[in-house]
Amino acid sequence: MDFLETLRDIVVLVHLAGFAILFGSWAVEAAAKRYQATPLMNAGLGLAFLAGLVLSAPWGLGDGELNYMKIGIKLVVLVIIGALIGISTSRAKKGSPVPPAFFWLIGALTLLNAGLAVIW
Ligand code: HEM
């Protein structure tokens, strides 16, 4: 097992931990019927983002050929999720929470990104 391959696997693991934190914290709020974003979702998103960037850089950590089309779309989706989380948390602080549709969109887009990663 060569060193770079193991390093890549570790970064993928961190990337997955970010996804798990984001989707897990979202699921907790859904089950509690609170339908608002939380700071933990942001933390998971940030972790997935950082590890995703490391995996996408052209320095040999990538899984053979990098699919930049897929990576680009995942990045756009991630930015949209980040915006939705940001709007949701700031509006909640101001006492005018966003409608639940915002919240459902965060979960759907998170699943979409995982689906793009696994199925495409
Ligand atoms: C909410 C955001 C994201 C989620 C839920 C997500 C989810 C995942 C999952 C589940 C995998 C594992 C796929 C596998 O091993 O078969 C993966 C791999 C990967 N992700 Fe993400 N990801 C997200 C954001 C990003 C971003 C922003 C980037 C790049 C800037 C990125 C780049 C990658 C790369 C390069 C891989 C390695 C495997 C591959 O080429 O598909 N991800 N992602």
C-alpha cells in the first residue's frame, strides 16, 4: 500500500466525516421537527469543503482522473447549501426564522452531492 494512496484514503475519510456531521445534524433537526439550520451543519460543511478541495487539487491525491465537471457541480451545490445555512441561522437570530422549505432544501442538496459523488 503506497503512502499517497493511504493519505488519499484518510482525506476521503475526513470528507465523509464532514458529510456525516452535516447530514447527521440535519437529520437530528428534522426528527425534532425544528426545521432550522444549526452551527454544527456549518462545521460539517466546512470539513467536507476543505477535504473536498484537497481531494480535487491536481497533486496526485486524486482518484486517477479527476472529473472536474462533477467537482465543479459539487462545489456550486456546496456554496448554495452554505448560503442556505447562513441565511437560516442569521434569520433565526433576528427572530424571523426561514420557512421549512429552506431546511428541506439543505438536506436534499446534501443528498444530491453525496449522490453525485457515489453514482456519477
Ligand atoms: C455537501 C457537500 C459534499 C458532500 C455531501 C460530498 C460527498 C462525498 C462522498 C459521499 C464521497 C465519497 C464517494 C466515493 O468514495 O465513492 C465524496 C468524494 C469526493 N468528493 Fe465530495 N462531497 C461534498 C463536497 C465536495 C466538494 C465541494 C468537493 C470539491 C471541491 C468534493 C470533492 C470530492 C472528491 C474529489 C471526491 C473523491 C472521489 C471522487 O472523485 O468522486 N466534494 N464526496
